[in-house]
Amino acid sequence: MKQFYIIILSLILFSCKGEANKQETVTPNKVEKQIEETVTPKVDFVKNSIDDPLAMNIANALVNNHLKNDMNGLTENDRQFQFYKIDLNNDGNQEIFVRLMSSYFCGSGGCTFLLLDHLGERITKFTVTRAPLFIENNMQNGWRVLLVKDAGVFKELIYTNGSYPTNPSIIPKAPYDAPSGHAEILFDDNFSKSKTYTF
């Protein structure tokens, strides 16, 4: 009878130990996944800024054309960009805004942005321009009006003679104090976060 109790007790202890081992192997994975989801939440980028083949084409155009003369002076950290594709003139082809982001391209007044056509050719090189950019629905000269904030006021960028104004700081204040509720917002981390690529 004593041996029977010893066998029963051994079985109970063995099964408890087995359950404890099962919990130890399962629990850390669950905890690790929960920590990962908490620490690194999924980031949703605006769809107009995600296109890996296009990003590769933009990177090639930057290196071999648009920033060719700057390449020797750029560090690895300087070689970051974001883009946003949008049809500005209703021709069925998307133009591409390129945001250059490092201190090499940015100063106290803003950063350098490029506007490229669908073939990667430059339309406008914007200097001292701050994100976000607002693309209004209204058009002038066949192209959508751009709105940027400069020195605390909004400036209207209107396409004329093949380009938008390159320096918002030298154009007058817009005739209104805010973008319309229909404006498309580009390069805003709160409303339209763009994916960052390197060149």
C-alpha cells in the first residue's frame, strides 16, 4: 500500500513538472511577442509613398543626375529621402515629390525638395521649404496649387512657365490663412507618414 502511494505521488509530481515545463516554453514566446508589439507598433505609411521599384529609380536619378555634384560630400546619413507620387496636372501621369532630409539639405529655413515628372526629370527644385506640403484641388495654369508654411504664414506656389516657384520665402503671403479642408497633405508624420528610403 505504501508503494502505491509513492507511485501516485511520483505521477502527480511528474505531471506537474511537465505542465510547468510546457508553460515555461510557451509563455516566453507570448511575452516576447506582446513586448515586441508594445515597443515597436506597426507603422502605417501613406500608400503614395510606398513603391520599392520606384524608390530604386529615384535613388538612381538622385545619384546619377540630380545630386551628382553633391555625392562626394554626402555621408551615409545624408543619403535619405522620402517621396510622394501624385498627378498634379490631370494628364494621367504621376509627378513625384522627393523630400531630402539630412542637415546637408536642411537649414533653419527649411529643406530641399525636388519635384520630378513621371520619367524622373526635374520640374522644380524647392529650397528652404518646410514639410508638410499641401496640395489643393484648385488649379491654375493647368496645375494644382501648392501651399507651404513659411515664416509662420502660408505661401501659395503656382505653376508658371514650366515650374513652381523655387523659394517660398520670396513670394508674398497667400490670400488665406490655412489650407482648405480638401487639400492633400504630404510629408506629415501625424497625417501622412512617408516611408524613408536611401540612395
